[in-house]
Amino acid sequence: MIELNRIRNIGIMAHIDAGKTTTTERILYYTGKTYKIGEVDDGEAIMDWMEQEQERGITITSAATTCYYRDHQINIIDTPGHVDFTAEVERALRVLDSAIAIFCAVGGVEPQSETVWHQADVYHIPRIAYINKMDRIGANFFQVLNEMEIKLGTHPVPVFIPIGKESRFEGVIDLIRMKEIQWKQEDNGVTMIYSEIDPSRIHEANEWREKMIDAISPYSDNLTELFLEGKEIQETLIKQTIRKGVLDQAIIPVFCGASLRNMGVQPLLDGVIDYLPAPDEMPPIRGHHVKNEKETDVPCKTNGPPLALVFKIQSDREAGSITFIRLYSGTIRKGVAVYNISKKKKERINRLLRLHSNKSEQIDTVSAGDIAAVIGFKLCQTGDTIGTESFPILLEKMHFPEPVISVAIEPKTLSERKKLQDVLAILEREDPTFLIKENEETGQLLISGMGELHLEVLVTRVIKDFKVEARVGKPQVSYRESISKTVTHTEKYHKTIGGKENSAEIILKVYPLPRGSGNTFLCEVNKDILPLEYIDAVKRGITSAFSSGIMFGYQTIDIGVTFLDARFTPATSTLFAYEAAGSLGFDAACRKAKPLLLEPIMTVDVMTPGEFVGDVIGNLNSRGGTIISHESRITIEHIRAGVPLAKMFGYSTTLRSITQGRATFAMEFSHFAPKEDGMD
């Protein structure tokens, strides 16, 4: 079993098309995991194993793999760069100890880079950065450093600087060893050629080395002393000091290269080992003790009680459900039963796997700090905690954004309806941002997701992977409902059912809350006025009504409800009557409180050549968009706008048309706002 301090759990994160998967393919090649390099452009990337990933040239699922380098085990999760698959990024970050952030030397800090960076901030993940595509026209290493500082509010510290750029990019200067490195192209960059720094570059190298030492000196008194006295500083001391700065999340060591040309990847691998933390160097994971209701820290120890988090479910046609887990404490073995603390049920581990993309090898045990996959779990969902009944610690659940777009789906034949429902249920278990809803009146199935591409990918999986013939309607916007004024309402309920009277009388106040607050329920009625079980019945009635809308049947948001008073008649008051009064009272009060229909507003980032800026802005304005910012770069213009989702259908085709296919865009949910023109 490998020692804890020799494990690294890393994620690779970036904007779409920054070269994440290409870089991962090189890492696997140079660590001996693969005998040839798979290319995204050829549809042969090992980490993009899904047929759709190969066809579209993008990463959809976060593929997990393990490789070995310098006697260390590196568990890598290659995450998607497209905002529609934000849940994949979120759940990967939740279980990682560190990350490599990849930036394109031309595009710099792009919109999704910012999104993923801030997601990593939430989980306090130490990072190193890699500026890729130094060989591309418009590459500018130092401009990207500047953008990292301004846009991400971080402190980048180059440990390598490039030799040349664009077509003249020929290697890097190692600022720690003060050597030049070039890569031999005949053997796919396996051989690295070290040489003394060319006299024409020595001044620049000295200048950047001094900046590096100056940036890291606050983390070592010994290094500061040597630096001020002008003495030689040992390579090991520099690396130890950089590592301390990274673990404190105060600095970001920056590497550079051109992965497609097999340049720069091995130093990046060295950076993973030298600067990123082992699992036991991270703060203990925090959990909630189910029995004593206390917050508990769980240290990462292989001899502790077993505790793991389920961070992904994946369906496999042969193996069934594959459950990805990160073990935070203890050791688990194949063939034993474990306790699902979230579901309060026992489950058996039939097989344990170490995964290499879509291939796998069987293992007997997995210990704290490691990532593995389990076959045999039937009840698990993403976010569940696995452990023992004697140590019932519930790890913090993951939170995912609400889906904002829906399509109707139906089987081509009635006989396939059950099969379609089963397949959709499998996909819902896999993906927390995918929801299924059946219209009670029409029986129509509605599926909801994060964007057009997200739903397109899921529907293609239903038809191609699961072989279910289905028809799909046009995308629809998932609206929300709210209120705009405060109202106090008295609800009287009286109904005779089966000869028995059921009565209730309650007073509710409903009021609008700030956007993003969610719905709240407060009770000012004490048990002397109304017994506790009747108060609970009112609460049940109100909270169940939150999801059924006010005027149009859409989910309600940002509404506060206060239960002010009640009248209790022992002879006729029933739980059923109070629950019904809660539901009906909420509905009636909201109808009086000037209900609002809210629509999702998206943040749209367009990267376009300068000559098309006018057309792009004009088109966004025609869709009811508001321009938030416009930034000029060397080769590209970045336009950011807020646009109603309802007006964004088919935008990719329009954008291709008005920019001759040269512009790209990314879109993510921003907030809900009142719909100006009522219902469509």
C-alpha cells in the first residue's frame, strides 16, 4: 500500500479548449500509463472516452485515472470546461486536494476559467497554473500573468518563463535551476535537453528569478536572509518555500509550455509532486455527527474508522452502477458491507476498482486519501456518505444550481414508456442537475437541465447509449414565480368527509424576500394555541405548495411565510384540515400579493474578432440583452452581456453566421428577474 504522503489527488480545470484533455493525455504518456498519445482532434483522447466526447471534441464527464511518477501515485480527475457541465466540475473539486489550472496563452483568463477558479476558492484548493499553447499566434505569457492578477485576484509566481513565443517558441527557462530546457521532438518530447542559459536571455532570466525569490521570501526567514546577503540559495530551500506558499494558498507557481507539441509537461508533473499537498497535509474534513448533532473534524488516517463521500455515479452497460468514492478516513475492502449514513441502509461492496478512464483494474482495498470506484451499491446517490453505524458522521452535502431549461420527451411507442422512465431515472441518479417531472394532467414527461448542450447530450445518451426510441420537443424555459408585496390572509377550511367534520382556521403573512434568498417559513404560534403536530401539518401544507406555483404552476422562490395565529376546535380540527389550510392559504395569500413571473437571465460571454463587434453587440441588444462589459485584447474582443434565456435559443447558429464561424461564446445562469412582457 502506498504511503499517504506519496498520494496526490489533483483536478485539471480550465475554460473550454484551453488544452486540458491534451495535457492530460501527455501526462499519461510520460508516466507510462499509455504507449501512444491520444489526440482530441482525432477523436482518440483516452480521457474523452464517451462517443459523444470524441464526436464533439469536448469533455462531458469528469474521467478519473491513476498514474505513477517519481514513486508517487497521482489520481487525476479531468473535468469539463463547458458551463453546462458545471456539476461535474463542482463534484470533482469537492473531493480533490489540489488542482492544475490551465490557461490558453492566447485567450488568457477566459469566462469559464474565472467560474472554475472561484469554485475552487470555495473549497480552499491549493493550485498551480500552466499557461499552454505558447506556440500559437497571439501567445503572450506575461499578459496572462497580468490577467490572473487582475481578474482572479491571485498572486502568480512564474517558476519557468518561455523562450520565444508563437512559431519561435523553442523551450523554457527553469528559474530555480537557472537552466534552459528544450524537448526532443523525435521521441514525442520524452527526452529533455538541459543547457546553460543563452547570454542574450540571461538578463531577463535573472530579473524574473529575483522577482520569484522576492515573492516567496515571506514564507522563509532563512531564504530571506540568504537573499539579502546575496548568498547562493539551495534549490531544495526554494522548492520547500514555494510549497509552503502554495499550501497557504498565498501564491500560484506558474509553468508554461505547448502540450500539443509535447513541450512543458514533465516540469508540470514535477510541480505536482514538489508543490501540491498530500491528503494528510490538507485540513481535516468536517462532518456532522448524526447522534450527538455536533460538528466533528475527521483526520485523514488509514487506521481511523472508514468514512467516504460518493462524488459521482456512472452507469455501465456491463457492470451496472459504478459509484466513485473519495475515502477520507480508514480502509474499506471488497466483499464487505458498509453503512450508507445518508440513507441509513447497509450496502455491499462487490468489487473495488482503480479506474483508468473507461478501463479499470480490480483492487482488494482502498485507504484514506485515495479515490476508487465501487460496484455493488444500489441506493447511493451523489453526495451520500459511506461509513459505519458506530461512527455516523455525515459529510457536507454538495449543492448544485437549479436547472433552467426543459424539454418534453416521449417514447415513440407506448411499449417503450417504462423503459424510457427507467433510463431517465438512471441519468437522474448520475447527474444532480438533471431533473424529471411528469405533468399530472397530461402525463407528459419533462426533463430539465443546465443548458441546450446539456439536454442535447442527455437525450443523445437516451437514444444512442440506452437504445430508447424517443421524440423530443423544443426547449422551454424553466420560469419561477414570486410575489411583490406583503399580505396577511385568514384561511378557513371546512369539509365533511365520510360523515366526519374537518375544520381549520389559520392566519398567514406572506412577503417578498431578496432575490436568491429561497423560501422561508417562520412560526409565531406556540403549542398552547395549537398542538405541535398541527403546527407541523400547516408547515407541510405550505412547503409542499412552494413547488406548485401561484398562477402558472412554476416553482416559487424568494417568498417568506409567517404563521401568525390559529383557531383550534378539538371536536372538528384534524391534521388533514390544517395541512390543507396551509396549502390553500399560501396559494390564496400569494394571489393577493401581486404575483410575479420570473425568468432566468444568463451571463453570455462572446469572444469575437474585432471586425464583428458591432454585429455581435447589435444582435445581443435585439435579444433584450444588456451589455455588461467590453474588453479589447490583442487578437480578440470579449463582450459580456446579460440576456434572458428565452431569447438565446439558436444563438450558436446565429453567432456562427454573423462572424463567419470565427466567434465563440459561453453562457451560464446569473439570476432570476421579472419577465417584462408576461407569458410567451
